[in-house]
Amino acid sequence: MARLHVVTGKGGTGKTTVAAAMALALAGQGQRVLLVEVEGRQGIAQIFDVPPLPYVERKIATGVGGGEVFALAVDAEAALLEYLDMYYHLGRAGKALDKVGAIDFVTTIAPGLRDVLLTGKVYEATRRKAHGKLAYDAVVVDAPPTGRIGPFLNVNHEVADLAKVGPIRNQADAIMGMLRSDVTRIHLVTLLEEMPVQETLDAVEQLEALDLRIGSIVVNMVRHSPLDDEALALAVKEKIPAAELTKGLRAAGVAVSKELVATLAAEARDHAVRVGLERENRDRIDALGKQVTELMLQPEGIDHGALIDLAEEFRG
Amino acid sequence: MSELDLDALIDDPAIRIVVTCGSGGVGKTTTAAALGLRAAERGRKVVVLTIDPARRLAQSLGLTELDNTPRAVAGVGGDGRLDAMMLDMKRTFDEVVLAHATPEKAEQILANPFYLALSSSFAGTQEYMAMEKLGQLHKQAVASGDWDLIIVDTPPSRSALDFLDAPERLASLLEGRFLRLLLAPAKGPFRLMSTAVNMAMSVMNKILGAQVLTDVQTFVAAFDTLFGGFRKRADKTVALLREPQTAFLVVAAPQNDALREASYFTERLRQENMPLAGVVLNRVTNSEATELSAERSLAAAEKLEEADKSPLTAALLRLHADKMQQVVADHKRADRFKRGHRSIPTVEVAALADDVHDLAGLRLIGDLLTA
Ligand SMILES: Nc1ncnc2c1ncn2[C@@H]1O[C@H](COP(=O)(O)OP(=O)(O)OP(=O)(O)O)[C@@H](O)[C@H]1O
Ligand SMILES: Nc1ncnc2c1ncn2[C@@H]1O[C@H](COP(=O)(O)OP(=O)(O)O)[C@@H](O)[C@H]1O
Ligand SMILES: [Mg+2]
Ligand SMILES: [Mg+2]
């Protein structure tokens, strides 16, 4: 069963929100979950309304079924020092690197190295054992956006190409092995708009070419139409019968004017055009043949209650 | 609270550069393209530098060939002209190297693995190259008279501020202490280095391997000649952005995140002495029937549903109620923004039903921008 869930999508589509809701959903089934962010943005702290997270795992929520959500904001610089110490027992030399700006330089100029460290930490947390069993039942990653997800997840493959032997090679192979295995699933968040859907399709193609596994497509901020298909068809063709509308409005006790009738029909047309576009985009998603989860638009925005609602939609 | 008059802006011959900025997805590219088209059709010679147009919009601007130079857009009316281009970040970087290094050195740099990493994925390179390209276009405009207005779109940064910070970050990375230290062995005797550096170097050697370290050093040594030039040009472009011939347009959607970014950005422009023309509040939901409120519309729909009468009317009333909720929410946020920034001219652009993907759509946005 998949235990490592990687959440990506175009910027602003709801990656952080969806990752948080997914973590809550898993905790709701009684699981012990680690929610990880890797972009140094403190998005998790913001969404759970807690002070900025340090580079330490701490509990931020409790699930109804006795599960728990822990959160971690991975910091590449700190992870590098941790990593160097683990493999090279650097001690003072590590500090020297930091002092001359090498850590900063290396993690900035070689984005790949940053990704090695971030994925390394995720790997470590996913397989960590405590008291003879897994420390976390599931790990959910608020990952980089679609534009960078391929290089991010594949970086250890590149490393394996560079380092032919030795501990770095072994580590890289192990991480790649986990990311490509049954343990890992990638979830793509999208809106039913042209640009995010296009990015989703491109990302699926890219990730699958890298032998990575797609878990689901999460269609976020869905709105249900109050109009049925028949009404939508009439609206698009601008054939909403004015006489029926006028009569209906009177029956409803609304002060009727020609303008109001025309405006309501025009609003219905605009809406139907939008729905038409959304359906085209939905068809493009469905054509992928992946599992699709819909999450409703939360009209009041995202607070703890809304997150719980979204978590429930996840469980279906 | 004043209205932003964008026709006056694009008709003003003294304005030669317009920069659209704001957080991701708010409509920067759309606004840049729509203003470019409008200015051209009102007689100006315009070049629009887009960064990441949606596919169909790119097609309608003829941006199918990615050759990093402006091309005339077909179908533009009036007697001005409109050229458009899409930024190719890596290519722009390569061109800089080719233009400013000797052929042998350029070849060395272009083939270096660290250059490849820096030029294709360093966070901030895209922002930096947008500035570089703007500098180039400006030079060309002045020299050739091809254009009298340059409209620049900015990259889809997660934060609008990246655009102003990135060149500084890249420049300071390239001028940073560590790079200098890496250069030192190529230039001077090792013994001049501190123990810390020596230790750092030997650790790097151990971890990265001798080959990698040599690559870094070659890259740095070859790049060294470019440092001065990089810095100077970035400073020049930043100076250009402060001149009165430049106008910044901050684009925001009526959502809290985007408005917060827009606030930061306008404040930052003020601190930097960069000329802000105003804020475009894009994708604001509007209705022609605001006299029928969300509450009353919903109540009317329920009344019909209970009486089992005209389900079509009930559905349209529910739709209108949803819309009115959105209208109220959008305007509340937009008004709060305007009240908080009374000195900043603003203009609201309605959310269209359809995406903006052809010249007709751009003209419509142009009309809304200047209504
Ligand atoms: N289902 C939803 N209903 C209502 N609002 C939502 C929903 N999902 C996300 N949002 C809102 O959309 C905005 C963007 O969401 P979020 O920050 O999760 O996106 P992201 O993909 O992580 O963005 P970034 O690319 O900046 O990291 C936030 O304001 C969030 O509250
Ligand atoms: N006023 C508007 N009404 C409807 N759609 C719009 C409007 N402005 C922008 N869009 C659409 O929103 C999407 C994002 O716009 P874009 O200009 O690419 O944003 P940015 O450059 O800020 O990331 C595009 O699909 C565009 O067609
Ligand atoms: Mg996020
Ligand atoms: Mg854009």
C-alpha cells in the first residue's frame, strides 16, 4: 500500500491545502502521519495557523480516529549539514563550510543538490523505525510545482549517474527505488482551467516517462452548477424562454423588468460557457484514465473547519 | 481613490516602458498583451515581451517559433505596430555569454555543467534574464527606432517580489565570497587562504570529487570576465526602471493572497523609487442585476421550488444568488484594498466567461482596462 504521497500541481492550484487535507484524511483513519513541506515557505504553519515550523517534527493536529498529524518544514541548509555529518562525520569542517558561504553557494547554484537533500529527508522519514515499527504510517509531501516536480523526484537518478560507487550512490539508488515503488504515489492538483490542466497533462507524461507512479488527479475548487444539462444547453444557445422566466419571476414575487430577464439569461449564458470549458478540461483529465478526486470550492476560504470538510471529501 | 487612466498612459509618448507585475495567475501576461495591442492600434510602435503565455494566447500572437526575438503580430489594426516575443531564458543567458566573452571562453562556459545548471534552473535566472532582455530591447529601440513602447510581462514567481530581488541574488552569488575563494587557487598561491577555506576545499574535494571541483573552478574562472558586465548591466536596467519613462502596473485578482502581494509590491516600488502607474484589479465578478441581492434571489428560488413551479427560473435565481455572493465578496475585498491605498490609481476589469485567447479577447480586455 502507498505510504508516501507526493502532492504537486501548478502554482496556486491548492497543493498545500490538498496536502494538508490529505494528511488529515489519513489521520482520520487512525494513522500517524507526517506532513512535510520542502519549499521553505511555511505554508503548513500558515494553513494550520501556528507559528513558523522549525526543522523539527511536531504534532499539529489530531484525527478523530486517534490518528495524528505531525509537520516538518525541511530546510535544505540544515539538511545538508545533517547529511554531511551522517556520512562524513564532519563536525568542525561542516561549520567551516557554512562560514565561507559554501553551503549557501552549493545549495543555490546546484538546485539538484538541494533536491537530493530534500528527497533524502523525505526518504529517511518514510522508512524510519521507532520501537521496532514504522515511525509514520504515511508521509504526505507538499512538493514543488509541476514545472519542477520531474527534476525534483528524479534527482537521485542523476546522482546515481554521477557517483558510480560508494555511499552516495547507494543512498541515491535506495531513494530512487522507493520513489518508483508501490510505496510512493504522486497526486496532481489542478483546477478546471486551461493552463493548470495543460501543466497536469505535461507532468503526467513527464513523470511516467521517469517511471514514477501517478496516484490521482485532484480537481480542486469544484463548483456544482444549479443548472441541469437541458438548461445549460438552452443557455448556451441563448434560448432561455423569456416568457417562462418572466412568469417564473412573477410567481416568485420578484419585481420583473425586461432588463432583469435579459440579465439573468445572459448570466446563464456566461455560466454555461464556463461550464462548457470546465467540461472540456475535465474530459482531458478523464482521458488520462487516472483516479480523479473532486474537492469543492470552500466559499468562505480555508480555515480549520474547511480543511476538515475537504479531508472528508477525500475519504469519499 | 482615483481611476487609473490607461489610455492616457499608453498615449503618452514620454512613457516608453510598461512593466506588469503581480502574483501568479492574476493576469499579468493577459494585461501586458492587451495593453500592447491597444497601444499599437492607437498608433504606437510596440514590442511586448511575454514570459509564459497560455498556449492558445501564444498562438494567437504568432508566438509559435521560439527564437527569442520579437516578431510582428498579424491582424493588428490601426497604423502602429505590434511585435511580440516569448522569453527563452537559457538562450538569453547563452547570448549574454557569447556577446561578452571571447569565443574560446564562451565555448568553455557553455559546455560547463555548472553553467548548464545555473542557466536552466537557478531560482531567479528567469527574472534576471527578463531584465537582461528588457535592457537589450531598450537598447535596440533607442538605436533603431523600431519601437517607442516596450511592454514587459514578469515571470510567474510565487511571490511578486522575486522579480526585484532576483538580479541582486544572482549578482551577489556570482560575486560572493565563496566563488572568489574558489577562484583564488586558479589565481594565487594556496598559502594565502585561511584554514577555514582550506578545510572547506578539502571537504568539497572529498564529497564532490576532484572532477566536480575542477569543473566549478573552470566555470568560475571562465565566468570571471563576465562578472563586471553582469553587475553593470543589471544596475543599468534597474536605473532604467526608476526613470519617469517607465510605468509599473501591479495586477491583482480580488483574492486575499493576491491583494496582499499587491500591497507588498506597491510598497516595495515606493521604497525603490520606481514609478507605479497604478493597480489593475483583474477578474472582478460583476452583475448587471445587483438590485436583486443574493439573499432575495435565493429566497425567490426556494419559493418556486416549494411551489414546484418553473424549475428553470429557480435554477437561474440560484445561479444569480451564487454570482451575487461572489460580486459582494470581490467588491468588498477590492474596496478594502482601495481604501487602504487611497493614493494609488486603480482600475477594475471584469471576469470574462471565456479565457482570453485571441486578439478579439485581448481587445475586449483592452476596452475594460480603459473603460
Ligand atoms: N477547495 C478550496 N476552496 C477554497 N479555497 C481554496 C481551496 N483550495 C485552495 N484554496 C485557496 O487557494 C489559495 C491557493 O491554495 P494553496 O496555497 O494551497 O495553493 P498552492 O498550490 O500550495 O500554492 P503555491 O503554488 O503558492 O504553493 C489559498 O488561498 C487557499 O486558501
Ligand atoms: N479578466 C479575465 N477574465 C477571464 N479570464 C481571464 C481574465 N484575465 C486573465 N484571464 C485568464 O486567466 C489565466 C491566467 O492569466 P495570465 O495572464 O496567464 O496570468 P499571469 O501571467 O499573471 O500568470 C489565463 O487563462 C487568462 O486567459
Ligand atoms: Mg503551497
Ligand atoms: Mg504570465
